[in-house]
Amino acid sequence: MSAATTIARAWAVRRADGLCLGFTDHDMALEFEGIAFRPEAGLSAQALVQGLGLAVDNTEVQGVLSSDAITPGDLAAGRWDGAEVRLWEVDWRDVAQRRLLFRGALGEVVFAGGAYRAELRGLSEALNRPQGRVFHARCSAMLGDGQCRFDLGREGYSAEAVVELVEEGGARLELSGVGSHAAGWFEHGRAEFLDGPAAGLSGVVKIDRVAGELREVELWAAPGAVPRVGDRLRLGAGCDKQAGTCRGKFLNFLNFRGFPELPPEDWLLAPQVARGRR
């Protein structure tokens, strides 16, 4: 038997929430690295494009939704966007004989006609992103990251709430149990759904209003799945990246990463009168 006939491809796809699925184009299940690779998923891929230097490795993966773990709802919700992907060539007679062909991530997943399609993005894609520090009056850090260093778990800067009303697919919510936080406290912050159909999804708060004993919250975009009345979510305090907010709201001005005294662009472009000119 030719050695070429014993070669199969195996894919492992791991979501951000830790769920990992394995697929193979072999007609029997394979298992290695603690992952079971199932043949019934109908996963296929175009030829892998690999280049030298910083060229982005890319290909396209598509498959029929025969796996119960991949649902149209999860695809529409974006749960598989950005999932880590690994591809091996493996000898199905001895899975220890294998080589890793590709490692990267899924791009945006599109679902249509009972099948999904997604671009695969190689590890070198990250090197094409702009690097360096931005000189701007507003802070360039993300709230809670390594530059900001603010403890997002600090008491008073988050609240768990219960959904009382859902409108516009979840983009507009009425909540109870938020507490006595001032109106606008959560604007620019994140709303993370803790259970229900939207569990694990999140959105950025656009408007945060107090409406009697309830809280009216509008998100910039509806989550990929519509939450239900009674679902829980966590609201995080928002930062508009202004120096005054960093100093007064978060008491974190020591780590402010902006330049509040930087002259605005219109000042730089305006004609300047030479000193001493009459």
C-alpha cells in the first residue's frame, strides 16, 4: 500500500470560551493531543497558501453543519469568530507520525444554505497591525489592561443586574438590581451576559439612564443572540479616556496614557504671529 494513501488531515478548532472540536477528512475517528477528531463533520478546506517572510498565510475552510456542537445560532452570535485553528497531516495508522501544517485563527464566519465558510488567518497577520504609541490628548490604554493597571474587580466598579425588558434584539434593555450608581456610570463600559441564549457575549454600553427603580441601557450593537427576560448580566464601569475621568472616577491618573496638554490640531494648523513683530 502506498504511504500516500495513509495520510489524512486533522483540524482542531478552539473557541475563546475553551470549547475545542476536532475534525478529520479520514473515514474513521482519530485521537491525539487529547482531542477526538470526528469524520462526520464534513469539514473541508481549500489549498493552504503559505509564503515566505511576512506574507499572511491564508486559506478558506467550509463545512456542513453536521456537528451538534456547531449551531447556526452560535455562528450568528460570533462565538466562533477568532477561534484558534490548527491543521495537521497525520498518518492514520500511527497518529504519532504527524506534522503541524498551519496554526492561526478563524476570521469572520459566514453561514448560508446550511453550510459555513470562514477565512483562516495565519499567525503572521498580527505583524501587519499598526504598532507604537499614539500621541493624543485622550488615553491610549484600554481600561484594566497592562498599561492602565486599574483593577476591574474593585468594589463599586461593576454590578450584576437582571433583564426586565428586551427591545431591538437586545440592543436596548431595562435592568433591575443595578444599585445606586449614577446615571452614565456604565457608559463606554461593557455589558457581559452571564446566562441565557446570549451567555458569554458582550457589548459596549452607549447610553446608561436611571428610570425610577430600573436602569435603561442601550448598547452600540445588539448581541449575536437575543437575551431573555430574567437573564443576568454584568455591567462594568465605563471610561471615556478623558484625563478628568481617569483622575476623578477611577483615581488612576498616575497611569493615564494620554497627553491632556497637547495642543489641538486647529491650533497647530493656524498661522502663528512671529514674536516681536509689530
